[in-house]
Amino acid sequence: MSKIILEKDFERYKVQLAQGDLTLEPTDAIVNAANEYLEHGGGVAFAIVQRGGDIIQEESTAWVKEHGLVLHSRPAWTSGGNLPAKYVIHAVGPVWGAGDEDAKLHDCVYGSLLVADELNLTSIALPAISTGIFGFPKDRAARVMLNTIREYFKKEKSRLKIARITLFDDASVEVFKTAWKEWMA
């Protein structure tokens, strides 16, 4: 399990910032920063399949065959395979430079939380979506993600009790801590 760095306890839910390995999170679901084809060949997606097993890729391939390409606003989901998490929610984050990146990141975070509620889950862990090979600036992503989580809980009657952002490296943690302080101000 990850180490909780920061936590804000709202009346109905908690938002947490954690450092650790997303694939080891014991939350009901983890979010995979996916591509629209759900081909998990690199980054967080590859790590999830490595730890969770080939079943995650098999279910992802079947999802795309049945539903088509995954949209920013409508993430796919599969089982967690051998992961501690029961589900993997596959959210397509924006590629930096493709246009309308903030709105697309908002949509994929909001959509991930919505899918978690549709699955009747109570906890979810998200990575820093799109900040790796997709090139989204971490400070900007942190602000969009935190604001979207707050917006979601204000608008939706959510069953979720914990929304956790799990970061692997120290540099990302520092960027998100700075955004957290602004978010709480």
C-alpha cells in the first residue's frame, strides 16, 4: 500500500494524495492512463498488466471489439486480474498539444469517478493521468485533477468514500503537494 502524504476529510468523502505503486493499491479500483485502443504496451498500463496478468489485456481487447474506441469522457473497465483492486478503469487522457487538453483531462477524471459509482465502488486510486509519455505538464494536471474531483463530489450523489491520487516518484509528489496547497486555499 502507498503512503498517504496529504488527506482532506470532507463530510461524505476523503481526497488523498499518496506516494507508492498504483498496482499495489487496495482500493476497489485503480485508474489506468490508457490509450483509446486499450493496448497496454508501456508506462502505467504496462505495469498494470505485468502485475495484474494477461486477463486485463484480454478483457481490454474484448471491450474495444464490443464497444469501439474508448473516449475521454467514457472510460472502459475490466477486472483487476491478480491486482489487489477488483477493477481497472481505463481512462484515455489527452496528449499534450492535441488541443483542449484541460477539458479532456477533466472529462477522463470525471468519467472515471462516474464509472466507479456505476460499479458501486467506495474507493478509487488514480495516477497522474497524461503526465508521462502524453506530455501533460504535471502542475497543470494536478490542478485539473484536484478541481475535477471536488466538482464531481459537489454534483454527484456518489457512493465513493475515498478518491486517492497515487504518485510514484518524488518529483510528481512535490508538484502535486504544491497544487494541493493552492487547492485548499
